[in-house]
Amino acid sequence: MGNGKGLPPRAVSTIRLLIGFYLFYIDYQIFPDVMARTGTSKIVMMAFMALFVVAGSVLIYTSARNLLSRVPVSEEQGDQSRSITEASEERREQSGSITEASGERREQSHFIAEASGDIPEESWDEAEERGDGEK
């Protein structure tokens, strides 16, 4: 615990599972009281009961799935981070192809401008390659 990593993933899942069951237990305990009420307070209590049931169900489902899976939670997170890394690599490759395409367009526009006589035949890049150009 002193290394800053916190609780193990299985322990966290177990705690969440217990909290989910506790939310169901609270609903079970307050149900008779809610049925005895009338008016607005009954509606508010029913709304909170529904919220507790939904939250408890989500906690129980996700925690049970993590605990019963054969792959530890930390390995699942590693798989997710690998897929994120792969996606970012694909984006980098796509941006590289966009950069190449813009370079080709620049060369084409330079060629067109050179052919029409708008710029001198020798471009800044060619002069720089020889060492004569100053930008």
C-alpha cells in the first residue's frame, strides 16, 4: 500500500459488490415505510429507491463480471491501453499521409506558378540546397 498503487483490483471489485448489495438492502428496509407514506414524500422516496436499485444493479453487475472473469482487471486495462495506443498510431500514420499530400500539392502549385512565370525558375528550396538562399 505504501507504493502509491492503492488497493488491488480484485479488492476494489469486492468492495463495489458489497456496496451494491448494501443498496439493495437499504431498498428492502425502507420499502414498508415508503408504502405507508402518501403524497409528494412517497414519490420522492420511490425515486430514491429506483436510483438505489439502478446504482446497486450496475455495481453488482460490473463487480461480478470483473470477479468472475478469468482475465484479471489490470490485464483488461492493459488491453484497453494497447488498443488506445494502436488507435493513436493509426492517427499518426493518417496525419503523415496528409502531410505528404499537402507537400505534393505544394510542389504542384510551385510547378504551375513556375510555368506561368509568377516566380523565378530557381525556388527557395533549390537555392537553400546549394547554400545560396537566405530565408
